[in-house]
Amino acid sequence: MVLDGRISSMEEIFMEGMKIREPQIVDILLPNLEEEVLNIGLVQKQTDAGEKSRFRAIVAVGNGGGFIGLGSGKARQVRAAIEKASVDARVNIVLVRRGCGSWECGCDQPHSLLFEATGKCGGVTIKLIPGPRGLGLVASENVKKILRLSGIKDCWTRSYGSTRTVPSFAYAVFDALKQTYQIVTPTDWVK
């Protein structure tokens, strides 16, 4: 559909509720995508013959304009693990709703989040709080990389749990960013 010209932007894919199954679609529609390796770790599996070692990579991709993807990949070589994680991140790309949600600012430019967002993965919970213009990113280094790739420039973060586990922490931030674009129904207002 992308090659035929029936779909010309990522927003159309998300509005139709379609699932991205090929990373080439993202490469065509978002040509200025940046890639950041967040973590490379050694994982081992015990077998009858001994230990089988592989590398696991966590990669984030984004264009700095509201699109972010996070993926992981395992392989025997580091480069192959990074490539698998990059493909996984492109397939799992999401749209982030940005704006000026800080009561201190009110500039109506998309430099922060519109509202607080909470994400959870494993034993890690993170809360992203909108900040005023010029604040910067008040977060750890890996969270800064993910937020910068998604296009958020000003934000406070509050994290709970075992934040030293990089995969869980990264996926908790990704979950919080996914929460910014959930559809709110009138039944949710009552809760």
C-alpha cells in the first residue's frame, strides 16, 4: 500500500489502526530516523553441552518529531543483535502526543507532554511529568536518550523500583510514551 501511494504518512497508518509488519515501511515514510543503542548485555543458557552465550541488544529509534520505537534482539555476534533490535524497534514504532502541559509555561508549542504519563515494565514504574519551556530533561541518561529521540525537550521524571535493569527501565519509559496516545472514552471520565 505504501509503494502504491495509497498511504503517504505514518499518521494514516495509526489512524486506520493498521499494524506495521515490515521495517522498510518505516524507512520509506520516516527517512530521517535516528538510532541509539541503549544496552548490550551477555545472556547465557545452560545446555547439556555447557553454556550457550549470546548477546542481547536494546535499541531505540526515533525522528525527534513525535515517533519512537524500542526493540530488542539476541544473536551470537553483537552486530547481528543490534540489527535485529533495530528491525524490532522499527516494527514497534508509536506516535507520541506532545504539547505544553505545564501550568508554569502555556506557550502552546510541542516541547513537552500534554499530561502526566505512567509506564510500568517488570519491577520498574516511571512517571513522566510535563515541564516548562527551558527546563530540559530531568532524567537518567538512558531515559534522556529515549525522550530526546521522541521529540520531548522539557520533562521531569520520577521512577520507582529496580531502575538499574536497563531493559525494564527502557520499556517502562516506552510504555509511558505509548500511554500518551491512548483513546479516552467517556466511560474513562467517570473513573
